[in-house]
Amino acid sequence: LGGDEFVVMLLGLEAEPDSAVAQAKLVGEKILAVLSKPYQIAGIEHHGTASIGITQFRDQRDTVGELLQQADLAMYQGKAAGRNAMRFFDVEMQAAVTSRAALEVDLRQALLHGEFLLYYQPQMDGEGRVTGAEGLLRWVHPRRGLVLPVDFISMAEETGLILPLGQWILEAACMQLVVWAERPETAQLTIAVNVSIR
């Protein structure tokens, strides 16, 4: 398919799905073993790793493009597992990818439509007096309801959306400080927020 990707099609496997999977796994392990052997180029020893994605095509409902996409998806799961790995495509994997793509679209829309809130958790001194607050990000999704950061921050990091999101957090925290500064009982409070390394 390219400089470092190729397809192996196995024909004549067992009709029973579990047996076919076992046969494909055995062939995949042999390929991984061969590709992981050291090799020489210009007298220097090199080592390679491979990631294998496997999909089955018992029936002809899937197009060649769909089968290649499924194998590719499984291969990237293998790469994510640390390379030199083999993964089988399954429906749950596709569902996870579809869900992740929808989450990314929703996250972009959330930034455009202002669906984020900062909740403030009090910070106290040793004597129990409130000295400030930590701003905790929450996403108020129109269909999912309240979404916690654990469900979307990694996506924001990976897509670069963490930068505009971080900007929004800083601006929202500063606006809250302005509100607090107008009242004598809250004028001395501070706000802490987490900021991405990016």
C-alpha cells in the first residue's frame, strides 16, 4: 500500500470464526517474528518493529475500502499498544472511533457556543478560612448533560483545542475575579486553574 505498509490476504481459512482467528493470529505472529529479526545495512545492524491489524471478510457485504479501513484501524490500535503488536478489528473498536470522532465535533461546537462553565471549589487556610478557589472546568453538553474533564481533556490536548479552551478558562477566571473584587468580603480571594503544558 505504501513504503512501509502492505496487505496480506489469507484464503482458505477454517469456516468456523474462532478457528479462522486462531489461524490468522498464527500467521501474524510469524510475520512479526520475521520482521523483528535484526538486519544489516552498510555493515550496521538495524532492528525493526511492525504493527499488524487484522480484519475478517467472511461475507462480501464490506467493500475492499471498508476492509482496509478496518485493518488500518486495528493496526493503529496495535501501534498505540507499543508497537510490535497485533490487533483484530471488532465492532466495538469501530464504535469507539465513531464515538471519538463525534466527541471531537461536539467539542469544537462547545467552544463556538460557549458550553463550558467553571465551578469553584473553595481553598482554605489552616484555620478554615476561605482564601480562594480552584476553577474546575465542566462542559454542559446539550444532549449528554454535564461532562467531566476526564472525558474530554485528552481529546482537547490531542486536537489542539486545549489552546482556545485554556484561553477561555483564563478569561472566565479573570472575569470572576473582577466580580469578586467588587465585594469587600470576596475582594481578597484568588483563583487557581490548571493550565495545559501546551
